[in-house]
Amino acid sequence: MRAAILKEPGCIEICEVERPVPAEGELLVKVEAALTCGTDLKAYLRGHPLIPMPGLFGHEFSGVVAEKGKGARKFKIGDPVMGVHSAPCLKCAYCKRGLGNLCEHIMTTKVLGAFAEYILIPRHIVAQNLFKKPEHIGFDEAAFLEPLACVVHGMDPLKITGKNTILIIGAGPIGLLHLLLAKSKGARVLVADIEEKRLSTAGALGADRTFHASLTHASVHTATRELGVDIVFECTGRSRVWEESVQFVRRGGTVVLFGGCKKGTTVTYDTERLHYDEITLKGVFHFTPHDVKKAFQLLKRGTIPVKKLVSATCRLQDISDIFSKLSRGEGIKYVVLSA
């Protein structure tokens, strides 16, 4: 089968690789749609500790069951499916505490290779995080299950309502998904970014106010009558922005640190601000099966208009050109077709 191999930063090749054969409980899925994402772009630009090189590439997908191993009873050959690339082991200390996203094995047992004709879904993922795709959802929409689950994981515990004012810093694909989910909850949403094109997209998607990142402090003060927002979602993964985020939240507010910084990065905060204003700093990572199910229901109901985030559709053989475009800031998310 054909598959995209990330050889090294800046180099993707389409290669012929052996088509996997599903073992007990596993499924081989013919990929109908795969999506580009920010983590893929980071790996393409500079490498990523969780994406080995050279190696299979891509992890947001949907498709059709092509083969099944013994014991995979939930699905039959020909079923259209949508899923994510990981699932907890359910046995480690973190899983037993209900922290499946922090499972000791979740990153070592994940599956990569969505940018290919077929992808092998391991038994533990089939059992927990794979769903039959509803007929009314397109394969491109279904492939949004993984990134939406990540956003649900960080936002759902905050119980956002129409009474909340939220600031999203960074209007890339994940920031825009945060925007769509927050608006579905009725929140007032402000969006900051450094690129006018992304700010225009955020405005078209329903942001109540958009502004250049350099104007964030003044814009937030004006929009909130100097109170500050209830919640900040940091979606850039830049240490300077992590530090600045606490300036924009009200007393008793929450800063959600979604964007991941480079390994070894350190940040500094004003302890007086954190302590006396009772600011919550919350790091978020990955998702649990509960988050995946919630994301599945949101997509099934059409609550989140994810198709608005698709910039274009391309073929597998064009994937190098697509990542070149993404590296230049062109587009939000691209749908990659294996056929």
C-alpha cells in the first residue's frame, strides 16, 4: 500500500509499504479522509518527540473497515468508521484513578499512519474509541473526532455558559475549534492572533471581537470594562504567551494552557497575581474515552460546523505541497484523500 513517510523535518515521501494484517481484535481501515493538524506541522518543521522519524505520519482519520481480526465483533467489513489514534490501557495507576488521558502507555501504544491507503487500528482502540460513522456525516467531518475530543477535554469541565466571556489566543485550527465549541455553549468569545487572515476567519466563524495580539491588553479591558475575561485559552504553545495570559483574566478566573511548548521550556509568573487574585492555571493534555464520546455526539448532532475549517481537499501524492503551504501559513486544515 502507499503511505506518507516523514523521513526528516521538511521531507515527506510517498512509499510502498507492507499492508498490515489485523490480529485478534484489530481492524484494518481503508482511509477515506485524513486531516492535517498542528502537531503534524510541528513534526514537519522541526521534528516531534512523539512522532518518530522516519516513520508513518498522520493521526486524524475516518474510513471503512477493510479487514478484521478475530474477536472484533462490534464492526463488520464495509462499516464506515470514525475514531482516534489512542486509548488508555485501563490497568495503570492513572487509568485506575480515572485519568485515562495520562495513561502510562497511551503514547507508546498510539497509532500513526493516517496519511496512507490503510491504517491498522489496535484492539484497545477498537474497543474504546472507534465508532460507526452516521450516514449523514461526511468522512471529512468524521475525521475531526480526534482534535475535537482534545478541545472537549480542556473545555468541558469549565461548565461554560452564555454568562461567560472567553479569550482565545491563537486562531489556528485548534483555536478555531475552541471558538466553535465555546460559541455552541453561548459564550461571548474574543480572539487574538498576529495574522489578519486568521482573525478574519475567526470573525466569520462567530467571534464577537477579534484583534491583533499586540492589542490584547487594551482590547480585553475595553470589552470587559477593565474586569478581565472569565477564561483564557492559550492555543499558541509559545512561552511568552503562556506568561502573558494571566494578565487578561479576571480575579478568580482560569487560564487553560492548551498549546504545548518545546520540551525543557520554563515560564515565570507573578506569584502575587496568582495567589491574591486566585488565578487557576490549568494544563490540558490529550483526551479520555469520555471526551471522545462527547465529541462524537457533537459531530453526530451537527453542533460544531467543522467543515468550515477545511481549506481544501488534496490527494495523498500532493501531501508535501500541502505541508509546504501550511508552513507558509496558508490554510487551516486540509483533507487528504488516499485514493
